[in-house]
Amino acid sequence: MSLNDFIHPDDDDELPDFDAPAAAGHRETAAQVLPVLAMEASFSKSTARLLEHGQGIIILSLPHRDWSDLIVNGLRGLEKRPYVCVALERAKKQGVLQRVGEDHLRQISDGRSVVYVSPDPEGILDQSVLAAADTTVAIRPMTAALLRKLIRKVTGGIVRGVTDEMARLQLAVILACVRPELTAHQCVARLRRAVARSAPPPSAQVPLLTELPLTKPIRTWSDRMLADLRSAAAGTMAPVNLVFGVLEGPPGT
């Protein structure tokens, strides 16, 4: 794959209008197609040229840590492969979480670009990396339009019925539902079933933790815990870094 794919992307309308899977072995999987589409949608012409012709330091900010393997594989498929550093979380040294990536900066002297891949560059990468970077590119999250294009590229068929709810499914679920041996209609049907099965249960009629009359120390602890849980759910913090606590005593104490 050349970075010309990003500078001059193919016109999706040129794909054949039929709803039948291609012959086995002639179409790439969703895992192979998606990183190309995501980078195509996110890269500017200057970023693409920097990767292909220059020695640059580029930071790719992921929508979620689940995207890391896909984007790395996409970068490794380029004709001029950059050096790739994946930074999913801070490193713990002597019990202290430290920023990462500084030791990879020297790879720029090898004559190729260095690409940092991270779901939270500002919170994970070393300040020296953030300062030295030529550009930071946010990989766009999955959207209904991107999912529609993915299905069409993988199956070759006309795609109808893709919704925003389908685009918000977990990435692993989307990749499992979009397969080259299926028709576009079958892919959408599987995504629709996945949305139906992932619908959240009715919310319980109980007060939220933020609404409880807590003492100041407990309020401080609970607010931090909720923030950490949100970070873990978003993929910007590893669950192992969550601070565990045990509360004991009669209710209200």
C-alpha cells in the first residue's frame, strides 16, 4: 500500500453495484481494510507526504486503545514502513507511573519516520516526544459513513440501513460482523442484531453516587474513582492501574 492511497483516495462510487460476496481470496478482510480507510479519512496531504518522503515524528491519537493493532498493521503495510511505537499506558517504575516514548526518539536517525500510536498522547507520552513531534493526527472514530464504506469495500455490495448505533458497537463486534464471504445485507443484519443485544437494561431507580450526601474525604475519593473508571472504559487507563478501596461501617457513616 502506498501513501498515494491517502493523497488520492479511490472514489467509493466506482465500486460495482451488486450485493453478492466476491470469490474467496479476492477481497480483504475488514481488519485489513479499516485501517486504510481510517487513515485515509484522518491524514492530511502534508501528513501523508511526511510519512512517505520525509523523516518526521508523528503522533497518532486513537479513538480507543482497541484501534492500536489495526492502525499498527496499517502502518506496517506501507511501502516505506515507519518505526512504530505503541504507547497504551504509562509505565510503572518503582511504583510510580511515568510517561513513555522518549527512548524511541533516536530512531529518527535511521532515515525513516517515527510514529507514536496512543489513545491518550497528552497523558501518556513523554513531554520530549510531545515537543519534538511534527504533527499530531487524531484518527477519526467509527461513524455510520465510515462503517458503510467499510462494508462496501469488503463485500462489494450496495449498503443500506447502517445506523449510528451500529457504528458505536465495540470494534471487535464490527469486525466479526463485516466479512468478505457475506453480502452487504447480511453484514448489516448481523450489526442490527448486535445492536439489539447490546441495548442497556432499564436503569434502576436508585440515586447516583454523585447524588449521595457524602463526607468531603469520601466525596474526593469517589469522584476520583468515577473519573478513573471512565478512563478505563474509554481505554485511556489500564484497569490494573485502578485504585481499589474498601469501605466499611453502617450506612451513612
